[in-house]
Amino acid sequence: MKSLYFLILITATIVFSSCMKGESVDLIIHNAKIYTMDDANTIEDAIAIRDGQIIEVGPEREILNRYRADEFIDAELKEVYPGFTDAHGHIMSYARQMLSVNLVGSKSYNEMLVRIEKYKSKHQHDFIIGCGWDQSRWKNDEMPTNEKLNELFPDIPVCLFRIDGHALLANDYLIKKSDVLNKVANDSELSSGGYFIYDSLENFTGVMVDNAMNPILDILPDFTEKELSEAILEIQLELYSYGVTGVHEAGLKYAEVELFQKLIKKDELNLNIYGMLLPTEKNIGFARKNGVYQNENLLIRSFKVYGDGALGSRGAFLKEAYTDKHNHHGYLTTSIKRMKEISGICEEIGYQMNTHAIGDSTNRLMLEMYEKIYNVNPDHRWRIEHAQIVDPKDFEFFAKAGVFPSVQPTHATSDQRWAESRLGKDRMIGTYAYNSLLNQFGMLAIGTDFPVELINPFLTIHAAVNRKNSENFPVLGFQPEEAITLNQCIRGMTIWAAYAAFQELSLGTIEAGKDATIVMFESAIHANELYSPNFAYMTFINGEKVYSVE
């Protein structure tokens, strides 16, 4: 007991004396386990912060002797990491989902209709948007039809998005208003990059996939700026509660960039956002005018291109036909000609090209296209988002062409229920192959793809390391040979994610001279075989505490 009192006395004396001498800083966090995520995987005890930057990280005695501070935080041996980055998320889609009917987890079409009716009784919008249905969770795994939807809602637009966002169900009111059938029939780009689903009697079901959705999306009502802003700030707080301090926003419209700018100007949006612009005419004009664009915590220097659809809705472009839909290979949602035009613009203005590629055919096409930029600029860091199905013969192209894989491990544990039915057993090699991708390129950018998946990074860790979902299924893990280590996964959410966004000089590690964007966790981070939740205890951006459990 005496030795304990002596230790407390010594610590108190050091802290007190440090207030009286040494270099002045704003904040010292000490008595911590600081995982710097540097090349040597150094773990330190204390960190000194001033003006939003890390001044020094090192042994406790050295930091407390060298600096005096306005504030001291005793971490009580809690773990401290660089703030996590979600390297592929959709803040704007999540905001709209929060304001829409939540259809995630619906176990049947009828349950979906009940949720919609309850939503309509509580909200005064003159339209209904829903998000998150997944027919693979229903008994027959068949796409829905809009007959009952038409009966319940004959005179307002209703649009219900599948969980992956690559398919939607619309009622007849919205179909007629958009003239979608006629527009798709007369537009080769829409018809070749998407399709309508018909029933056995050749009646249109109201379900459309990928580019066939575009006429609907063009006229779909949106929520107010006030509603969207409030939802964005709620998402920001949720991210902070998990220790996520940055998001690579995968696909921004021009108006959404403007909304982010407004929130930043009002000092309400502090989250680090790396924006990928959709290659619209307005956005291309913005990029040509501004080049690499930095507005405080918003960085824009990339375009997001949709190469194909999703595997769940059979839009991923495959080399061989779908096992459960003969003679259907999926499709490209952006033509090769257009993708070459966008790659030329990116090369011209120094932007990344970040392409959504699910199917093995799309991945091969993009790898070949990216190889040309590698010959011009080996450090291009152009990314393939998802890289879900890769022909084993094509893995070497990631190294050969210097292509950065950006992956979302929870897709593996979500899709494992039905992926083999789409692809067949023989093609499962090369799917969700994060270890193989890492061995080729040496880095992974790791995200969640929220709101397609949950925003929780600890589910990502569990999926990446144990290849299991939150219910710890499958028991032995899904293709466990493609698991990565805990250290590799955290690197994918810190320093490698920073590198994937050209931010490695300011973010991703806890080192002198970098931004003091760090997180202290409630519990130690493990990758146990059974999933256990975790949360941030304190989250800091540029030295400012933006979240605390207290």
C-alpha cells in the first residue's frame, strides 16, 4: 500500500512540476498506451499537443519533464490511436436514409409495406422514399413487385431502394411521371447499363436496376437542406463515437459539395472529408477551375466512377454468366469510351480516378486502363473501389499497374450467404480476397461502404481478421485464408487510408508535426474469435475534443 501511495505522489509531483517549467503546450495526454502506427509499430506513453498539432510523443517522464500544459488528461492506460478513417462511405446517402423509411432487415415484402405505412402516418412529405430492402433475406429470394404498393399509394411517388443502392422498386405513379419505360427504351446508354425486371407473364414489376433507374433519380424529390444538414451532423457524432474522424465520401454531386462547404463555414462540420466527385459536367468544371481543392477539412482531388453494378442485384460485370441467371453477365454502367475520357481528365488535372468495380470483367478492364497511367506516373494512387471478384490470373495487375485496392470487409460477411449461388463454387476463389490484394499492392484502404453496411469499424475489424459477422457466423470464418491481421486492418483505417487520399503527411500516424487527430478507446482493441463491441472514450480533431463519453 505504501508503494502505491509513493507512486501516486511521484506522479503528482512530476505533473505539478511540469506545470511550472518547460515548453508550453495546450494539452498533454499521459499514462496511455499510444499506438503510433509508425513503421516500427512504436507504442508510447504520452503526447504533447499545441495549436492542433502533435509536438512530441514519447515516454511519460520525458514528456512531463519537457512540457508544461494548460490541460492534462490521465488516460489510465487506455489505448490511443490515430483517428480512424472510413475509406469508403456515403454520408449523403446515409443522411437521406435516416430521413427515409428504414427497410433494413425486413424479413418479407409485407413487413416492408407495414413499415412504409407507419412512416407515412408520422411524416408529412408528399413523397415516400425507403432504403434497405434485401430480397435475399426473404423466403424465395425473388425481387418484389409493385402491385400492393400501387393499391396503398396510388397518388404520390414511392421509391424504395435496395440495400446496395443499385436497384429500386417504384410505384406506377412515379413510373408514369418519370416516363422511365420510354426513356430507357430510346437511350442505348441506359438500356445497356441496366435493366427492368418482368414477372413470368412479362408484366413490368416496377423494379429497375442501375442505369435504368436514372430517369427516376432525375425527378425524385429530395429532403430540405435543413433536414439533410441535421442528419449530416447526427452522422458526424455517430462516427466520432466510434473513433472515426475521417470519411472518403464516395460520390458527390455539386450541390452536396456546396452543402458541406456551408456546414464547414458555420464550424459545424469538422469531420475530415476526402471527396470523390461524380463526373458530371458541373463537377468537371469545378475540378478544372480549382484543381486540388482544400477548404479546411474538405479535400477534393478525385472522381468516383461507377464501372458496373452490384453482385446482389446481378449487375456486377462477370467474365462468365451468372450461375443463377444463365446467359446474363451483368454489364458496364459507364461505357469504356466514357471511362477513357474521365481517365484523361484525371491525368490532365492531377486527380485520382476511383472506380467502383465488383465483377471480374470490370476489374480486368480497369486494371488494364490504369496500367497506362502507371507508365506516366507510378505514384498515381488510382483506386479500385470494392475489387470484390477478381480472376486469380489478374491479381498481379494490382502490383504491375500500381492500383490501390479500396475494400470493405463486412461485404464479405454479408454476401457470403448467397455469393456462391451467383458465382458457383469454382469462381469463389478470388472473391473478397483481401489478403491476396494486400500481398500484391502492399496496402489496403479499408472502409465500410455505409449505409450499405453498418458504420461500426469494429465490425470491419471482426470481418477482416476473423471473416465473421456480428453473430460470429460462419463459425470457421468465410474463406479464412483471405483474412488479414489486426495490425494490417488498423493500418488500412489509419496510415494506409491517409496514403490513399494523399494525406499521409498530416494524418494516419501519431508523430511530431502531424495533426492531433486521435482517439482514445473505452476498451483495448482486440480481434477475438467472438465479436465484442467497442467505442471511443474521447475523440480529438486537430487537438480539439469533439467527442467524450462524459
